[in-house]
Amino acid sequence: MMVEFKAVINDVKTGKTYQVPVSGHHANSLIGKKIGDVVDGIFVGLPSYKLTIRGGSDKDGLPMRDDLPGARRKKILLTDSTGFNSPEVGLRRRKHVRGNTVGPETVQINMIISHEGSKSVEELLPAKEEKK
């Protein structure tokens, strides 16, 4: 089974975000990683960079939570936090969320650059031209 992810990489210094498709053995090596793990940038086409996993979402758009272990889906009672934005103070709601581990159902992985490499991100990830 071939898994495919969209890696959303945030460059904290410039404030820019890059979206990179990840497939093949690079995607398979990301399975099992957790939120907060530092991974090598070679998986997303950024050699000599270090990236920290900050979150993600699955095929149904459910967000990953760092306090829920495993890659499973679960319905948990949430206050105002990841997965639920409360319209009023004190409101709680039971919502579906995904665990903190990257699994085959994960579609998007959010990452930040935690260690710079030798080349700039613009050189390694060319910007796509916008359609008019």
C-alpha cells in the first residue's frame, strides 16, 4: 500500500509556508512519527534541514491532537482547543479527533523548520507560479 502525504512546511523566520507532496519510501518513513518528533528534511526535499512535526489532519479533515496517543480516531470531550473552537466560555462538546501518531489515513502533516540547512528554502522548493 502506497501512502501519500501533503507536507505543509512553515519557515518561521520568513513567515512563508510551502506545500510539498510526499510519496513512496519517504512517506513510508514518516509513518509512526509523533507530534513533536524531529525528522530529517530529506523526506520532503530539504536535505540538511531538520523539521519538527506540529500536527496534521486525516482524510476526513479531523485534526491530530498531541495529547491523544496512537493513530486512531476517537470521540473526546473538548473545551476550547485543537479540534473545537468554542463560541462561548465554558461550552464543551464531544468531537472526533485523530491521535498524535502519523498513520496511513493521515493526509496532511504540518511541520516547522527547527534547524536551517546550507541552501535556502527558496532554492530547494521552487515556488509554483500563480494562475491568472
